[in-house]
Amino acid sequence: MADLRVLRVPHSTNVERIALAAGHKGLQVEWVDVDPDDRRVVREASGQDLVPVLLADDDTVVTDSPRILAWIEARFPTPALWPSDPGDAALADVFCHRFNEVWKGPPNRLAALLGPVGFDLSRLSGSESRAVDDDSARMRTWLNRFEERLDGVDHLCGDAFGICDVTAYPFLRYGVEAPPPGDDDPFHRVLHERGTFDAASHPRLTAWAARVAERPRG
Ligand SMILES: N[C@@H](CCC(=O)N[C@@H](CS)C(=O)NCC(=O)O)C(=O)O
């Protein structure tokens, strides 16, 4: 019997967060594959269209990956995803909130601008081109912050793998790898093309991505 039942679609960043958390805690996940073009199962279960959706054995339904991760931590506290020190745990929450509410802004805006024109920059207006330049610069600058954070520590929360890595890795991974065949999500293409980094530009971040890539998935 699985520990968790989760609705997913292919190539979902937010679904990978749940897989990483489950892998860390050694949980078995029953994945329910949903057709990305037919979200009726998701809507019927949760009243909205986005995945992941957690279906718990007590009929609880949880949407939104940060809320699902908090639910998993409360239900299966060991091994922990959040730092044990309350101050460090609060900082981890600030990191994750910023990642979700601020860091995702530029790539989301870039995908909204570039997707409809097939990534053909010549089809953008002058103000749209300037917006692309500004948000691309933000993505590059913020990669440097991650690099600085990893000075002397192996993970974004500190020494141990945890919630900051779970939150950021499924997005930052596109900086070192192209979307796989069949993944034509413009957001993922933006993450890859505008958020590129490597061992020469960001050695600590590149080593971190390789480290997290090896983590178990539920
Ligand atoms: N805030 C939500 C966002 C969920 C979300 O955007 N899920 C994507 C997959 S990663 C989705 O279902 N997108 C549906 C669509 O774009 O049609 C979370 O963190 O779970």
C-alpha cells in the first residue's frame, strides 16, 4: 500500500518537488497519470486544474506543491525536510516563499512573451524586447545569488538536503540540461535558454545540481 497518492502530468516541475520529498523520506507514491489536455480528473478531485494534487487516505485533498510539502512533513516528520533549528527553519520558509513568489516571476513573464511568437525575438515590439532583456538579466543575476549561497555548504538550506533544494531544483535543473524530448513547455525552454549555467560560470551551483540529480525519487 502506497504512502501517498498523487495526480501528475509529464514533465511537471511542481510534481518533481513531491517526488524528491517522498524519496528523501523513503515514501512510496502511487502516481496517477493525468492527460495534460484533459484535466477532468484533477478538477473533479480538487476543484481546480493544476497538479500536483495529493489524495490522502483519509479523503483529504491537498493542492499546491508548497502546501503538499508541508502536509508531507507534518504527516511523515522523519527524516525532516526543514532544518531543526527554528530560526533556520524560518529562513528556509523565507527562501521558499521568495523562490515561489519572486524568482519564478521573470521566467513566467518570459514564457508568456516568447511562447506565442515561437521564441522569434524579431516578432517582439520594442517594449517587449526590453522586458525580455530585463527579465533575462534578472535570471542571470539571481543565479549568482545561489552560487554565493553554496559557498561552504552543500545544500541551499545549509549542510543537509532539505526543503530549499526540493523547492528550487526542479526549476534550476534546466540551467544545466535541456528539456527532454516531448517536453515543449515554453517555461522549461526559458529556464534552459535564459537560466543557463555550467561548471565554469557557477561551479558550486553546477555541483549542487549534480548532487540533487542523484537523490532518490518517490
Ligand atoms: N502553485 C502550484 C502551481 C501548479 C502548476 O502550475 N502546475 C502545473 C504543472 S508544473 C500545471 O498543472 N499546469 C497546467 C497547465 O499549465 O495547464 C504548485 O506549486 O503546485
